[in-house]
Amino acid sequence: MEATTATDDAIRVYWMTGCSSCLRTKEFLTRHGVPFLSRNVLEDEAAYEELSHFGLKQVPIVTRGEAWANGQVLRDVARLCGIDYGVQKMLPVEEMRRRLDAVLAGAARYLAQMPDEALARMLPNRPRSFAQLGWHIANIADAFLEHEDGIPLTFDSYMRVPEEKDATREKLIAYCEEMRRRMSAWFDATGATLDWSRPADVYYGEQTMHEFLERTVWHAGQHVRQLMWVLEGLGMSPDRPLGREIFDGLPMPVGVWDEADPAKLRRAS
């Protein structure tokens, strides 16, 4: 959590449609009864100008007065907003490995179902095509392995898009399957002896490697939920849909896509 200069004490959330961490941040505040000003940077150019006041060009960001927190780290958001965060449990590494493999396999299956003509369609209120969504899922795992090759994770690591030649159904499926193989090989080698408590070199704050892996799994998992949602919107049933057996125990958003009115969410009993 960092400090800077602001003019009031209102809580603001800077976000963009379809961003998994943005949706999770808004849900987190709403569940805890914390009112906030919603600032969608895709719809309001002034929102990005406000972020520049904090020296930032990324989302999700939560600001309050002179302080801000990156929404990727909910404990920092909780501290900023006066929420009792408590102790959070993480799944074991081996279980996360199993789930990430299932997520990547699911993405390949759902892309195989995608009609060629649908790949260029755009997601609602987000400049991201269905093909780019599928590519992004594999790229999340790719960015994790890049980190292990000595390349720090940056915000732009997650903002990359495929070249046109790589946005075909066949290339997208191959990318997902390639990342399954590469992740499996990494877990069997480097991952088998890794100190999962060591710090990760990521852009959004202090994180252990275990936390970075968790974020990788639920981030990819949330976008696979969106890919299944896209297929359903096309009138198709996802092949062997992923469900609670993959997503339970991961700190994912409740929703698949952004609620028009986040105040509709209520704190779980």
C-alpha cells in the first residue's frame, strides 16, 4: 500500500470490464458493506487521468485519500478500507497444479468447440475478442514460467494479445496444450524442489511463490469460466464443463462477468 496526494477520503475503485481481479475487488468491498466510487477506465477517460495522479496506469486500484492499494492483493485493500481480513488458507501446491492442468485442458476443449466465425467476436464492453480470451488463458501460465526464467511479471505481461496468425482455433488449442506440457515438466523439475515461501517478482506487491501460483490458477480459471459463458451465449453446451471441483477453495470472483450494479451483491452469511 502506497501513499500520495488526494483531495478527499472517498474510496474509489479503478477497474475495467472483464478484468478478473477488478471484479473480485469490487465484490470484496461490496460483501463487506464498503461503499465506493466506481471508476471504469474503459468508459471514462478522466479515470485514467485520476490514476496518473498516483503515478499508476494499471487496474484494479483502490484509492482512499492519499493512499492506494493494488486490488490484486486483497489484504492490502482490506487494510486500506478498514476490513478485518483474517487468516486466509491456500490450497496445497500439488492441488493447484492439478487444477491449473484442468483449466488449460478445459480451455483447449472449449476452443475446439468455438465456431471459426465466432473467434473474432468481441466480449461485451471490453476490447477483447473470443480468440484473445482463449489465448490469454494460456498466456497466464506462460507468464508464470517466464517469471521462473528470470523475467519479472509486469502488468503488460497480462495485456499481450496474439498476432493474427496465432489467433486461429488450431493455434489457440495448440498453445493451451503446449502450456499444459510445459507446466507439467516445470512442476516435475524445478517445481519439485522450489521454496514456495520465497518472494515472487511481481508488479502488484509482496507475494510468495505460493501466492503467485494461486493467482495464476484462479486467474486462468476465471477466464475459463468466461469462455464457457461465451459458448453458452452461442447456444452451445461446454464439453465437460468445469465446476466446483476445480474452483472451490480458490479466491475467485462469484460472478463471471461484471454486474451492472455491484450493490446487488450481499455479504455471504
